[in-house]
Amino acid sequence: MIYRRGQKVLVQGITGKQGSFWAARMMELGTDVVAGVNPKRAGEAHNGVPIFRSAVEATRQTPCDISVIFIPPTMAKEAIIDAIDAGIGTIVVLTEHIPSHDVLEIFAHARGSKSRIVGPNTAGIVTPGDGFVGIMPGHNPNIFMPGNIGVISRSGSLGTLMCLNLTRAGLGQSAFIGIGGDPIIGTTTRDALEALDRDERTSAVVLVGEIGGAMEEEAAEYARGMKKSVVSFIAGRSSPPDKKMGHAGAIVTGGRGGYASKRAALENAGVRVADTPAEIATFLSQARVA
Amino acid sequence: MNLEEYAAKQSVLVPAGVPTPRGVVCRSAEQASDAVAKIGPSVIKAQVPTGKRGKSGGIKMADNAEQGAAAAHAILGMTIGGSRVERVLVEERCPIERELYAAVLIDVSSRSPLVLFSTEGGMDIEEVAEQKPDAIRRHVVDVKHGFDTSDAAALLSGLDLGPATDALGDVLVRLYRAFCENDAELVEINPLAILRGGKVVALDCKFVLDDASTFRQPELAKVASPPKMTDLEQRGAAHGLRFIQLDGNVGVLANGAGLTMTTMDVINHFGGKPANFLEIGGEAYTKAEVALDLVLSNPGVKSLVVNFCGAFARTDVMAEGVVMAWESLKPKIPAFFSIHGTGEDEAVKLVRERLGIEPYDFMEDAVKAAVEAAK
């Protein structure tokens, strides 16, 4: 889930408006886009990238480490299962509003396979200086700058703001991992935190969370044992209570998911939680001096 | 989207073959009177998309037509949980021997369907979880395998349910199938009753349809309760914008759910109150003009924060929409901008030249100024 220069990327939906636009941005930054998928245009090339009928077909011709999914919600399930069947290691799913039962099927297929899913509903992953996969402004030097801070975010827009603030404070990033805003996602906050803990380029982590679910609480349990410093901002402190939660839904999360619970879990684990986004850079500078 | 009890029974349980009591939906006391005359001793239940109907007086007994009319007269027009009661369900009263609980829902932590069964029916499942956690049985379903009779038997084994065990297992299997075929987020039967004589019947039903699946469940979406919305919120929804009206006085226009929530949080942090939540994320970033119109139509708004941090969303396109809306609406309130990310230079230039407003470098400063101006 951390992009490294040289990793080969497949773009599913490369001929679409967004797929085409963002594939070009990725390549500008040095991301190695080696193939695209569009069953109707197999055999052609799009912006110099060969197009295949399926992910399975593409990987037979050219190995791919990552696939990025630019496919509308009604057809996303087939595309992702195709990527899993192709044995692609990391599948970055940008699509929002995939039907929940399709998501359950996707994860049932992914279980026991070689594939890790990032998302759905992620803005992607960025490694400044190496490249990016997704719909992040990875090519904007005012926002992303190489360095040693790892950033995890459920939100693309808020994650962008966090990286911008870090860059303005002279704190470059080792990796941005957008995990996605959906309730059911393949890579959790904790998974991303563990990856950044293992990453030798990363010396500190910014964990950008949101209300809902229990991912921040689970990540806090891991953060407790980390040597690298972790600071956090959780969005949604002043949001009206989520009415979507059904009776039976509340039981499986054990009543967790509100702001107070997340903040308490993180603070108990030694993670400083900021009141506003701009405080994050201050916290990191203080942690560095200490 | 939630279905009311009658809709959940008619459109989900009955087609799935889950037994329900005989019942009629009524919109007037006369209809209820006729229904009781036909059915016999009945329960008259308010139809609203919320729980706690019993505690609010929304459920009454009727032994004859006269009582049926009186009960319906009392219940129709009540307000329960913010919803006005337009319909009652008149249902035959069943001789209940035992009340149980059954549900199938999407479990986030296992990324799988979860079948729940409890011997403690009739009370909130959260209360059961707290007071008698051992009374709840769980089965995480592998969707490739499904949930069959033997899975149901294993879930119910050792619960001392007597001769009704097989019928309960059958209900669970049918409930799981209904969950899958109807794109449910949750389907819950509480209580699931064993009647005198051993028959198993679903006395109530709660059904939540997955919002992302309404396109392939048009029949269910049609009978679902429309979400409660203010006029402005409805206007937003008609344009595909998620607008939530709040009671503060600082209007919020930002892109992306995370950044919008954060803008609201920072308003609160500096002692102000947000007037709305409004996200123009994803493809909706082209709708900035409609969005600003919505924010400014909220009567409480005294100042405005525009906070853009463009990734996918282009700030120049959003700023252009805002500038156009601003010029046509000519609002009398001050606006405070913070703009960064994709298209930033053009966006800042637009706001500076057309509106004569200098955007702030940090969103915190824009928010602080807006909170001050709203006082």
C-alpha cells in the first residue's frame, strides 16, 4: 500500500474521462503505467499504453504490481474480481457507492487470495518523489514533498490539506495512504499504521480519522507499542449523530464510533490529538525536538 | 432507506415465505373498524420508520370494530420520533408463548453478513447485549457458501427451543435469502414469536435498504420511507447534493466529506456554530453554484466560509461556480475563503479579481474571521 518507484501499474477504465486524465498525471510524475483495460478496445493503445480485454489478459502479457479501478459502481465488482483473479498484489479502488452486497462478494473473493484491496472510495496512494496511484494532486509540489512523515487518511480532501500543511511547515512525506471513506474497506487504519511502522523511510505518522466505525480505536491499540511518534486529527466532532446506524448495527461495533471514544483511545495510547488541522505540524515539530 | 413495518412485511418477509400475522394497512378509523370486524381481536400499530412505538402510545389492542376505530382514531395523526402517523397496521392478535429475536446484517469488522439470534425477544438488542450477552448467538456468513439449514441448526443448537426449532431454522434460512435478494443493510425480526401450538410468526420487522443499491431495488425504494428533510435539504437532494441544515450562523461550503466536517469542527473550536453541512465532493464539484445558493438560502446565515482543498475536485471550477452565484445573488454577508490544491492559482485569482476578496492562507484564519463576523 506504499507506492515505490518502478512498481508497475494497471489502469482499469483507462479510456474513460477520469481514467484517461489521471493516468496521464500519474505518468507525468514517473508512475510506471504499463497497461490498461477496456474490453471493447483491446489491442489498441491509449496515450501510448497498451489496452487489454481484462486484467487477467493484461498480466499474462506484462506483470503488474498494482491495479487502479476507475470503473463506475455498477460494474466495479466484476472489474475488481478480475484483478483478484489476475493475482495483482494491490488493488486501489477509487469507486464510490458500490452496492454493499457487491462489496461483500469482492471481499469474499479477496480472502485467501494474493490481493490486498485499498478502498473502496479511496483517493489513492502517493509517495512524493516516487509517484502516485489514484486521484490525488501528487504532481503538485505545493502539497507533496519528499520526506519522512507517513500520512493515513480516510478522506482525500482532508488528507490533501494535511499534506499541504506539512509541506508548508517543511515536513516532507514518506507516504500518503488513502484508505477510503466507506464503512467496509480492505485496508484499515491499523493496517496502514503497521505498514508505516515497518517502513524505513517513515519516522513519524499522521493519522487522519473520522467519526464512525471503530478503526481509530483498533489503530490506537497498535500505536501504543510503537516507537515512532503518532499524531492524529479526527474529523466529525461537531457532526450531528449518525442516524443511519440500525439497532442491530450498533451491537457489532459495541457502541463505539463517536468522537469522544476515538480521541480517548488514541490519547490513552500516547497519541496527541489535534483540535484543528494546523496543530498537526506543531505537534510533529515538538515531538522531533523532544 | 428504512421500510416501515407493513412495507417490510409485505415486500420482504411475505415473498421470502416468512410467516407473518394476517393484517391490513388502514388510513382511517373507518378502515380500521372494518379490518377488526374481519380479522377479530387485533393489534393496531402506528406505521412510522422508527422504534419505540409502544412507549409512545402508538400500539393499542382492539377486541371489536368499535375499539378498532377508537384505537386508530387515537393513533392516526400522532407524532412519533418526529414522524406524523399516516397509517396504522391492523393485525390479528396472536397467542404468544415465547418472544425471540432474529436478524441478518452487514458486519463491518468481518466484511461479511452476520446472522444474529437471541432468546430474548421484544427488547432492544443493545440492551440484551449489555445485560445478557450469552443470550445472543452469532454466525458470520461466508457469502460463497451461504447460510443453509445445517448452519441454522448449529446456530440454534442447545437453546432449548423445543419442537419449534426446525421452523425457526427455516425462518433464519429464508431471512438470509431475503437479506441477499433485497440488498439489505439490515433485516430484523423482533419479536419473532413462537405461538401456542408451536407456530412461528414474525410479529414485527425492520428493514434497511442499502442506499447504494436503490437503482437495482426500485420496488423497495418506492415503498421505503422518504428520509425526513427540510425544504432546503430537499432542494439539495434534487441536485444530488448532500445538504444538512443546522442551527448555527456560519455557512459552510467545502469539498469532500472529511474537509467539510473539519470546517464545521474548526468553526465550533473558535466558538461559532455551523449553519450547515454541505459536501461538493467527487463529481459534484461542478455544482458549486447551486451549492452556494443553498447555503445562502438558509435564513440563519450571517457569514460564510468557503474552504476548498482540491484533489480530484478542481478548485478553479468550484471557485468559478461560487463567483457566478455570488454575482447573481449579491448576498449581503461577508465571505472568507481558503483555497488550495488542484487549480489553486486560477481560483485565487478569480476570487481576488471578481469578488475583491483575498483568500486566507490557513483555513483556521478564514474560519476565525467568519466566526467573528457572525457575532
